[in-house]
Amino acid sequence: MGRRRKLKATALARRLFFFVAGSLLTGFLAIFLNAVLAMYMPRHFSVSIAVGVAVAVTFWLLRLAKHPPMLLKNVPPLAAGLCAGLGVHIARTWIR
């Protein structure tokens, strides 16, 4: 059997910090980009694109900081952003 490592308090605090910081960055970027893009295109598309770009940028920055999201370590940022934007687009279409 493998040996289990205990998660130290500092490592847990670091993960928690990057989780909260990444979430806030994604939210703020999505809101800002949506406001900018809504001036040039319909709101339905601006929300989807804003969320996709926000997720991709956040994943890219977290990967640069050597703290990619725990469950998505091997996912390229562009793929994650594309999936997030497509998911928002589909959800907005179905919710109507």
C-alpha cells in the first residue's frame, strides 16, 4: 500500500488562497469582459465569450503561479475556457 501524506496547514492555506483568488479573478474578469463585449455584440454571446475568456485567463495565470486547479491539473487553459463558454451558451439557450 502507498504511504499517505498529511496535508500541512501551510499547504492547505496556500491551496485555499489560490482557490479563492482564482474564483474572484474569474468572476471579476467575466463581469468586466461582459460589460465591454456587450457594447459590440448581443448579450447572449457576450456572456458566453466573457466566461470562456475569464476561465482561460485564470487557468493560465494559476498555471504560471504553479498552482493549477486540483482536479484540472492536466487540462489546457484554452480547452477549459472553451468548455466553460460553451457550457454557458448551452445553459442560456436551454433556460430561456
